[in-house]
Amino acid sequence: MNVLILGSGGREHAIAWKLNQSNLLNKLFIAPGNAGTAEVGRNLNIQPTDFNEVKQAVISNNISLVIVGPEDPLVLGIHDYFLADEMLKDVMVIGPQKKAAQLEGSKEFAKKFMIKHQIPTAKYKSFTADSLAEGYTFLESLNAPYVLKADGLAAGKGVLILKILQEAKNELKEMLSNQKFGKASAKVVIEEFLDGIELSCFVLTDGINYVNLPNAKDYKRIGEGDTGLNTGGMGAISPVPFASKEFLEKVEKQVIIPTIEGLKKDEIPYQGFIFFGLIMVNNEPKVIEYNCRMGDPETEVVIPRIKSDLLELFIATGEHKLNTKKIEFYKESAATVMLVSGGYPEAYEKGKIIKGIDAIENSIVFQAGTANKNDKIITNGGRVLAVTSYGENFKDALKKSYQNVEKISFEKMNFRKDIGFDL
């Protein structure tokens, strides 16, 4: 079978790395990919949101299965595009249709869905520029800190948590009236703050059946001790040590099953990954957000822990036969440390030569913002590399990753030295 992965990050490299191990795979293509994916498949210079280009690539390379890595093409309706096209309708797509992708594409849609299906989440209200004054009043009714979320996609940066009421009001105005996050903040969801510890759970579903994937915890802030600006993620560990069997059973009963059943009741077909961004409050799970694809860098610890043939699972998803498959995991923990460009998540430079990847032992390097230039691997994004290791526990795995991080260098390289500090 010929397979196409859409995307260019560490998530896509991790999926490509795993699919490359399957006996069911014939040829693997990644669009646009990066320097790492070029080592396990063939990169195609196509943007995932250019559906016509994707169509031509699928036809000319005889692709039978497409895995959509990032959220943008899903929210824009790539799956619907395939279903509506006579030449593409039989190609399996891993990733939900446009309506279902609103679980990530619209915070308000997600909150309404959770309330309707009694899925535990924070209290909230939505506001636009026309209801700014009501937004101020709602903020006054809450206790600090204040949570403001851009309704639309803002590349993981559209959530603000503020401790001072006046600051929250100022930011609400910036988001609604001055379009701080562009169209994404034309509507803003204000939520009550939940005090607890966060983790992520993932399922792969064919719309009727699902399999649980390994859980993970990622670290979003740029600075040690979870300080500074939000990023796309600075590191992750799997499994989450504080997620007991009892707690995960609650997640299944109170969150996962009602979500799958809710999608069925609302007649929203769903084929692909569901990411549950959770917070544990007094040993009870509450949903912070849904994503309609795998997280990054969580994928770089979740995928390496899957023992089963991932391509086999994807085919079963496309054929709505996921109930015939069992998923096996490796017992070891996995941990990843993200190496980022100096200045990220704000302005940063690209084109820095990366040294030391070939010196790595007992770790896997998943490439994210990289490119090939004159036979050298160079930086090509904010988050550049994820160094993933296995270990008996997350501390052991992190120790190996940090030992290998020392062997890698590029100008102004930055990383967090405290992944797992709160565990």
C-alpha cells in the first residue's frame, strides 16, 4: 500500500518512522515533510492546505491512505474534499470531516458539545466585539485567575491565563476589538480557571469503535518551571505517572465514551484521532480542550510506545473494523526533549547548521523544523528536533534524552532542562 502523510513536523516524522516499520507499506510519501522524513520516505513539495495539489499527488503516486497530521487542512475540510471527488472518494483518510473538526476549530462548538453530552468541563461563556461590556461583567463574576481562549485556531497560542482582573479586561478588548489573534479571536470563550495538573489522552476511532493510545503529559511554556510564553510544546513524557488505573477508568467512562457516543447521537461521522486535553481536579477528570489530530510533541512519546502495526490500525479505521484489532504497548516509559531556535516562540532565525545528530545513541531524533541544504541539515522552524528515549520510568528516559541533547548543537539552540519537574 502507498501512503501519504500530510505535514512537516515532529509529529509527522514520528508517524512516518513507525509506518516505515510495517510490512503492509509499499511506498511512503510526506508532504511537505522535513529532513528527517526524507530518510524514511519521499518528501513532496506540497502544502497540506492546497487540496488540488494533494489530489494530483494522490492520483499520480497511487496513494490508498492519507494521514492528516496538522489541524488546518482538517478544519478546512480536506476529508470532505476527498469524499466529494469521484477520483478520491475510495482513498482512506485518517482525520475527521469538517463538521467534526470543529471540536478543535471552534472552542465554542466544543464547549456546547461537552455541556450537551454531560462531559465534565469548566463553566464558560462566549463573547464577540459587540458583547465586550458583557464580557467585562462576566469576568467580574469570576475569581482570579481568568482564562481567555480565542474561539478559532491560533497555532496553540490563543489561550491566555491572567491573574489581574484589569489585565484580563484589557486582553479581552485586544482579542475582540483589535484582533490580537486575527480572525481566531473574533469570538472569545471565557472560562472559570481549573486548578489541577494537566495530561493528555488519545484515541483512534473509526466513528463506531475506538482504541486507547498511550497517555502523555507535555510542557507548553518556554521557560523552566512552566514560566514564560506558550509554545507548541517543549517536551513530553508517557505514560503519566499520576494517572492511576482508577483515574483512567473515570476518563474512559466520563469523557471518552460520552464523546464517541455524543458524536454518534449528533450524527457527526468521525474517523481519526481524538486528543483529550484533560486536567485532574481532586482526582476527577475535566476536559480543557479537544484536538482533532495527535498533539506535538506528545506524538513523539506516544507513537514509540505503540508495539502494534500502526498501518494495520489505520487500515482497520478506514474500513470501520477497529473492533477487530487489539493494540499493544511497550512497557517502557518514553520521554522527549524539544530543541528550539533561539528567540522562539517569538522571532527567530532559520538556516543554522545542525551538528551531532549522527552521534546519538540509545535515543531517537524526530526532526521538526529542519531542511536539507547542500547535504547539511539546517534549522527551518521554531521547534527543530525532539530527542526521544525509552526508560524503565520517565526519569530514566529523560536522563538518556538529556545525555544525547548534549551531543547536538546549532547556533542559539535552546531547550528546557526541567521536563518532568512537577512529577
